[in-house]
Amino acid sequence: MPDSDATDANTVTTTPPRVLLCGTVLSDEHPLVGAMFSDAQVVRVADAAAAAKLLARESFDAVLTDGATFLADGRALAGDEADLVLNTIGEGVCVVGADGRMTWSNRRMRGFSPEITEHTKRVCRQGLQIFRTQASAPHADPDGAARRSKKFTFQERESYFEVICSPVLGDGGVVDQVVAVVWDATSGKRLQSKIDAIDASGRELARIQNDAVATKTPAERLKLLQEKIIRYSKDLMHFDHFSIRLLDKRVDKLEVVIAEGLPPEALEIDLYAQPEGNGISGYVSATGRSYICHDTEKDPRYVLGLTHSKSSMTVPLMLFDEVVGVYNVESEQVGAFNEDDRQFAEIFGRYVALALNILDLLLVERFTTSTSITDNVVHELDAPLNKIVSETQTLVEEYIGDDAMRGRLNEILNGVSEIRSSIANVKAGPAAVIGCEKIEERQDDPLLKGKRVLIADDEPNIRKNIRDVLGRFGCVCTTATNGYEACSLLDQDPFDLVVSDIKMPYRNGYEIFAAAQRTREGMPVVLMTGFGYDPQHSIVRASQEGLSTVLFKPFKVDQFLEEVRRALTAAAAAGS
């Protein structure tokens, strides 16, 4: 019906149907075509190829063609489209017959070397044999196993290829051909090999409780761990400039534990676990998300790192799904890091976190074990010591008038008293300096006399004991109750020696050591730690830069004085 303008509510505007007429056999005089021209909009094209292009752009209500034209051109068009698809995809595609010959292949497959082609045909023959065996097996499901594809892998020199073979069922359900898809899997294989290597290295990293380290001090254990981390970072991760910061949860501060290739000014920046205003490391530790900085000059989060750094990558150190620190890497090239690097670093970072945690657990175990042993010793010695005291006091009464014998017996009683005092000091743990009562009067020591000593410890008992001991040797002592106070005093007054605890509020042992070196290079520093506990790993860091010594609490006063004298002597020799 021709179009008409709407004149009332019962009149409807219609659009004539569009018909695509394809081919040359149906002329305009054909009765069917003539009937259509009266009620339809007819568009004529010569062949199926032109029809396909027009159908892709416009809409039609019907397509009319003669059978010969459609079948001939349609097959050709379908073949062209199939060839276009198969020759465009990036994988090799081929058909291998029952005789093992490759009967058809796409452009990618033809581009492979003869060796790869032969490997592919061999794999296809294997697949063909497997399919036929499965199809002929008793109770085989003809639509099941025989139709399922099989995956194969082969290696050609240093490249790896994967092949998916699919069976083609002929007459009677017999598998007479195999269609294979072939692709180069070298990059994926290398990626997996890299991950496997990092995984193996990480497991080795975490193995720090064996015969090789059982006899080492906590500082030696940490140094061994650091050496492993640096070696694996260079050999496997190919990172020459990196740092590891651990999170001090008391103040949410990121403390540098291990660093390689980064300048001191980059490591001295205070960073906290906050998403804004604390650089990329602060953001990563606060969010738990890795961060790749492709261009340091354009990234507002980036804070000072390598002197000529152009890009960086930072991943969280995760332990039981909790962020315990960050692993930061710097490069002198723009865009040096990609998603593969991020994945590698995250895997490696989990092992670093695990290894550091195991180290801390060993130190806690040492503390717990030492306390338990001390309690057992106190319990076991209590009865024998009481018996010695009782017997000795009886003898003292019996030897009235024999002053020499009574004097010797009283020495035994005094010795028992000293044993009990020593055991009590050991039982008190890190908050004790054993044997302070031995030094009751002022001692004459030219090496110590007049030396200005800064004593930093948040334990009042330790501060008092050390101040009293050094004071009796003529030292001028100043005390600090926390790390910030100690660093402030170092900026204000000159000192000859610093004696500091490692674990204190606001500043750790390494930061106090570094502040002392800024005040005067080579200033002797003695660090103290309770049963080897060093959460910020100050010992190794300071030891690399000239730390005098480390004392593990509780320590004897004689040992303390020996280390103090050694530190002052070494500093004097270096200054001369």
C-alpha cells in the first residue's frame, strides 16, 4: 500500500517493504519481480558478495535470489570469509590427515620453520592414534572421549610450543583427520620458569632455622638473610637499586631494614603508612596495593629515591594477608617495570616477609626459652642453697671463738647471697645489668674519666644502672628516655660515647647511630637489645657503617665496661 498522510484517527502511515534482489537470472520482466515492484522498494545487486556488503550497511525485509547464483557466490563468499579469519588469527591452524600429511594450513602455520612443522605433524599423528584408540575402546562413548581435544607441548631449540588437537569424525564415526591449533608458548613458559625460580629462592630465603644458622647470633642471622635477599634481588629479580622498609605499628612508621644502591638522603626520609603525603611507599603500605611509577618526573606521589631515578615499583610485604612493610625498586630508565615485574616482586616479597617474621619468632623463642630455663634453675637451686645456708649457719655457731673459721664460713654465706642476686638479675631479663653492686666506690680509670656519655633507654632501671656505673669511673653522663630526645641531645651537645637501646619510641637504634655519625663521624656507639630483639634490624645496618658493638641484655657489668673501653680506644686510634 502506498504511503498516505494521516487524515483521521483511523488512517495509518505505512512504509513499503525493502527487498534485495540478487543475481541476473531474475529479470525485471519476471512475474514475481513485477508483482513486487508495485508494493515494495527493490534494490538489485549482481552477486552474493555485493549483497553481503550491502546487508552489512542497510536493512532489508527480504532477500530474493535465484538458486544458482546464491549457491555459487555464497560458497565462494563463505570460503573467502573463512580464509580471512583463519589467516588473520595469530596462531597456526592446520589439518592433518590419517596418513600424517598436512592437507591444509593457514598463513601463520606456513610461516613456521620446517622443524616446527614436522613437530606439529608428529604431535597430530599422536593425537590421531589416541583418538582412534579411545573411540574403539569397549563401552566408548562415540560423542564423548573421541570428540574431546588433547593438548600437547614440544620444544624446538629454546622455544616452546603448545598444540591443541581436535578430532574430525568421518563416515561411520571414524576419526580420519585432526585439526590442530599451534602457538608459541615461550613467553608463558619463561614466565612460569621465572616464577618457579623465585618460588624456590623464596623457600630457601625462609630456611634460616637450620644447622648453618643455629649457632649464629641474631645479628649474624639477619646479616645472612640480608645477603640472600640482595643476591636474589640481583640474580633473579635483576634489581640493583632497592630498599625494604618494615612497618612499626606502634607509630605506623616505615623503617628501612635493607637497602642496596640508594643514597643516604633517600633512606633518611621519614615515611608513614598513610595514603597521602608519604610517597609511594606510604600509599602502598596503607592500601596494600602495588604501585608502578612509570615516570618519576610526572608522578606526584614519588618522593626522593635513586639520584637519577626515572621509574620505580613498590609492592607490599604481605604476611597472612596483612601488610608488614614494602619492597621498593628504582630504575634509571623510564618505564622500566611492567606487570610481570610486579607479579615477580609480589611473590618474592611474600617470602621476604615470611623470612623476617621467622627471624623475629626465633628471637621471641630465645627470650621465652631463656626465661623458662631461668625459672627452672631458680627452682632447682633454691633447696640446695637453703641447705648450704642452714648448714653454714650451724657451723658458725659451733666455731664461736675461732674467728678464722667463722670468717671463712661467712664468706660462704656471702657467696650464696651473690649467687641468689645474680640469679635474680638474670630472671629479671633485659631490664637488668648484672653485677652493678660490685662497683660501689669511685674507680680511677684515665680512659673513662671525664668522658661525656649519652645514655638512651626507655627502661629507668637500665638508665640508672649504666649512669651509676659509668659515673663511678668519672664519666659525665646524660640520659634520654626515648629516641627523639636522644637525637635532639646529639644535635645540641657534643658527646664522646653513645650507649643506646635499639627498640625505643620515636627513634630506633639505627636512627640514633646515624644521628651520632652526623654529629661527628666515627663517634663510638654501643647498642643494646633485649635477647637479640631488633625489630627494625638496626644491628646489621649500623654494623655496615661502623657500629662499635652490640650488647645483648641482660649483660654483666664487666662485659659492659670492656666494650665501652674498646669503643673509646678504637675511636681514639681512628682520630689520631
